[in-house]
Amino acid sequence: MRRPLAPPPPKSGPRYNEFITVPKVRVIDENGENLGILYTREAIEQAAEVGLDLVEVSPTADPPVCKFLDIGKFKYEAQKKANLARKTQRTQEIKEIKMRPNIDDHDYDTKMRSVVKFLGEGDKVKVTLRFRGRELSHQQLGMALLQRVAEETAETAKVEAYPRMEGRQMLMVLSPK
């Protein structure tokens, strides 16, 4: 006599009913009440009487904790929750602001408005100072300018990478607090 084909074990998600391999489990019923530690077969039978599945919710506990749940509804709600989390997560981008060491006040103010806007949106800001020609011999001017940027954004941002030279450029990275 052939045994009826059992469905394949779940590849992801919690184990349920006959896929629970431990002999005893701690059982919580559909109302959230603790029924104590029962044999797995007995717990599956009790869940079937109520019309629900026995679902392993905490497999690492000793003994594992199982609940009386509808497995289809449980998986559907978990998938909905994962989709909502994926929709609301935001990746942090690095925005770049380029300046020159002898920048005028109005241009500086315009660039600073952009820096504050980017930090307010939760993005990191890379401030790049480009030196041309003889400006390279006056790096202290560039350092003073980047210090001024750091001071003006001190309450909204922290300096993640302090000013450093890379070729003809001086770089500094700010990240939102």
C-alpha cells in the first residue's frame, strides 16, 4: 500500500503541522493563552479540531513555541509586512557639492543652501574643493573654507571624513545626525 504524497517541506517561513520535527512544543492557542508543553502530535490534533494549523513561531526556544494559526493567512500577512517595509525604506545617497577656494559670498550661500537641503533629505554630502594653478600653494584657504562649512552645518550634520587632499582636490564628507 502506498503512502499518500505529503506536500514538500516549506523552503522559507515557519514550519507548521507535520514539518515540526521536535517531540514536544510549548503551545499557545488562538486566543493567546498558554496551553503548556504538549507532544507535537497532540498539539497538531488540537489545532485541527479548532480548524487551524500548528505554526512554529519561535524555533530557537527550548522547547520551541508554537501557535494555533491559519498558515495561509499568516504567510500573507508576513508578506504584506515585508512589502511595506521594503516600500518605506530609504537608501542614503552621496550628493556632491563642488566649490573653489576663492568662492564669493553669494555663491557660497547658494551652495550652502543645497548642502542643508541634501542633509535635510537624509543624504550624505561630499564637499569637493578644486584647486587650479597657483591656488594649490594656498591650501590653508581651502582648509579654512571647509572648516567654515563644517561649523555652519554643525547642528544638522557631523563630519564623517575630515578634509584631505586627493591630487588637486580637497574632500570632506558630511552625514546627517
